[in-house]
Amino acid sequence: MPALFESAALAVWQLLVLATIVVGTVAGSVYLARKHLASDAGLPDAVFWDSFAGLAVVVPAVIVPSLVSPWAGLMLGLLAAGTAGAAYRWAPRLFSWQHARRSSREIQASNAAAAVRHQNALARWRRYELDPAYCIDYPAMSDPARPETAAFLRAMKAAEQLRGGTDVGYGPAVDRLERALAEAERAAGAPAFSSPGVSRRASHLAAEGSR
């Protein structure tokens, strides 16, 4: 492998390798330092070690080539300074982008769980509309004139409008839907959370038939 000092001037590939090391190290050190400043409330130890580790690599990568070619050292020094300035400026934007990605993933996971609860709530509601026994036992659940039923219908409409999207309000809307359904069932005297397709009248008939 050719030595670094084998000629009066650095080879192009050597200069490119050194430039890559300088850019990567400076950018990474500035990024980590700003990240620790933001996330660790400016803890000095983390920032110090980020800076020290970066300087331990960058300083030799700039000084040693300058002994062979002052122009190469100057170019690497300017490259290090420019990279530091650019990384310092763009780091907050990168943090914002990373935060937005994390938030988006969290919202998607939350909305996926909310969609399951939404479907379960709708299944509970449909039994009052589709099961004749439930319709007879709990007519209040189909009466929009009752305040509790009207509140449930409004909550159901609000949740449906947000369903299938990435709105952060979908989860809370499903929470309100579940509470409104439970309140409507309580006001109507319905047994909350019972399995769909099994009505109180059907249970009574089954009990009478077994006697």
C-alpha cells in the first residue's frame, strides 16, 4: 500500500479518503453534540465527549496532510469548517424530520388499535339494529330522541369522519364513541359488553325452556 508521504503531493485517492473522513466525522460530531444539547438538557459531559472524539479524528486528518502539502491541509481545514457550519445549521431540521417520522409511526399504530376498538363498538351497536330480540328489549337504543342515544349517534358520526386517516384525533374520537355507547346502553338498561347476537329476552326464553 503506498505510504502517505511517498511523494511531495498527496495522491487524489488519498485526498478523497481524507476528505470523506473529515466530512463524516465533523458532521457526525456536530449532529451528536446538538442532539445531546437538545435531549439531555445540555449535559456538558456528553457534548464534551462528542466534540473530543470528533477533534481526535479531524485534527490529525487535517494537520498530517498539511505537512506534505500545505494546500491540501488548507483545503481539508476549510472543508471541516464548512461541514461544521452546515451540520450545525441543518441539524435542527433533521431533528424535526425525525420527530415527525416518529410521531407519524406512533399515530399510525394508535389509529390501528383505535380502528379495532371502533369496529367492536359498531358491532355492539349493530345488534340493537339487526337482532329482533334486542330491538324489542331495548327500543331506546334506536330512539334518537333520547339524549344518550343522540349523543352516541353524534359520537359515531364524528369517529366515522376520522376513520381510515392519519388524524391524531381519531383515537380520542373512538374513546368518546365507546363512552357514549356505554352511557346509551346504561340508560336503556342494556347489559354492556355482552356478546352480539345474545339478547336478554333470548336468555330468558332459554332459561324458561330448560325448566
